[in-house]
Amino acid sequence: MSGFVLTCCSTADMPDEYFQNRKIPYVCFHYSIDGTEYPDDLGQSISFDDYYRRISEGAMPTTSQVNVSQFIEFFEPYLEEGKDILHISFSSGLSGTFQSANIAKEELLSEYPERKILIADSLAASSGYGMLVDMAADLRDQGETIEELHNWVENNKLHVHHWFFSTDLTHYKRGGRISPTSAMVGSLLHINPLLNMSEDGKLTPRKKVRGKKKVINEIVRMMEVHAKDGTDYSGKCFISHSACYDDARKVADLIEEKFPHLNESVRINSVGTVIGAHTGPGTVALYFMGDKREN
């Protein structure tokens, strides 16, 4: 049994059962929808199907990050048990949560100076963040120390690729991310934006691809170009989707055909409620280990 606990934020977008089985406690972001606030508890308070249905019907959820007091409340029980903490945080390029975790760390270390609290900025989101945490848990279980694991995360996080496409521009228009004219033209021409995660942990538009079949082929081609060892890639591959499982399954099937040496079948998860508040339905995201991300 290790003398430290590995933790993360709910925005790693893995199933609650997964985190329970792997003994990875997570701290919840929050979201409000239809006037009620909920914890981002991975589909337990509101099912993902219901959540995305509400958005399709016009609901506009808002989100809130984990604040300093919530981090203190989350971390302190492990310190009281005599455990050190390695927390892998949601990307600082998308949220101030990393900063809040560090402020909480400094406050707690003044009370528990004999303990270690290490905070790593994942520069990752959704199940790409989840994949980084999953690989860290593998190394934890192999006996890595807290310092070794922290160093591994820092040295490898920019090798986790995130590629996203959206087939539904409605929510982007509602949220003011694109103009009504751009949304109308894009929808008429079946334009699907292709984005990735930059080296500073921000979602960055890369291409506009016309047609769902073409964007599915293009996202898989990005894996062929960037994956470690190309089509001989033998690492993990995760996908997340917001209420468009069939599209995610098509991407997964194509990847499993083109990458026969994956260490396991492609893992498909739901985009969680916090990230889904910003994407809306119709987003598919692909994650794998590859060359170093560069802007």
C-alpha cells in the first residue's frame, strides 16, 4: 500500500465506478441547469442522456470550478490519515482550479508540515485528462514513489494528444462562440470544426472539415500522423462523446482497424457535465500518446 493518495478533478470524465475501482478520489466541479446547482458527479445526479436532452431543448448550463475551501475540505481528511497527496489538476489553460489547488496546498502545509502535497497541472481535459490519470495510476500500482510519479506526469503530459470535432454548431451559437451567420453557413455546408489541445492547455481550432465522414477520417489521420510509432502504436486510446455514441463508435472502429497493436480496445466515455456545458451535444474527442504537443 502506497503512503500517498492520487487524486484528480471530476473533469477527467471517467466513470465514477472507474475511480472507485482504481482508488482515485476526485473533487467535483459544479454546474447549474434550469435554476438548480449540482455537483459534477459523473452522471449520478443527472444522467448524461437527460443532461444533453435538456441542452438540446434550450437549457444553457453554467459551471463553477473547485475553489480553495473545497480543495481544503477535499484534501484534509487524507492528511489527517497520515497520507501524502499527489493531485493532478484540470488544465490551467481552461480553469483557475490549478491555482486554487496550490493556494489550498500552502494553507494546509502550514498545519501539516510533515506531509507532502504535490500538484501537477495536467494541461489536459475530459478523458485525455482521464487517460493521463489512468497511466499515473498504473505507475502508482507498480510501486512508483510520489516524487517519481509527479516527475512522470510533468515529463509526459504534453504527449497526451486531444483531438475534437463537433457535428452540431447549435450550442456554439447559443453560447456566443460563433456568430449566428457562421453557424447557419456551417450547418448548411455540413462544416465540422476540428480542434486540438495546445501546449498551454487550451482548445484551439485547427481545421474546418466538410462532412461527418470526412471529419471522422481526418481525426483518425491525425492519430496516424502524431501517435507514438504511427500505426504500430501500442499505447492507450480513449474517446469521449457528448450524446453521439454512434459517431464515437465509428471513430473507435476505424482506429481499431488501423492500429492493431493497441494495448486494449478503445475506451469510450461520456463528455461530462462541466465540459459538456461548453460543447453541447455532438462532440467527439480522441486521445492518445504521441509526439510533443506544440502550438
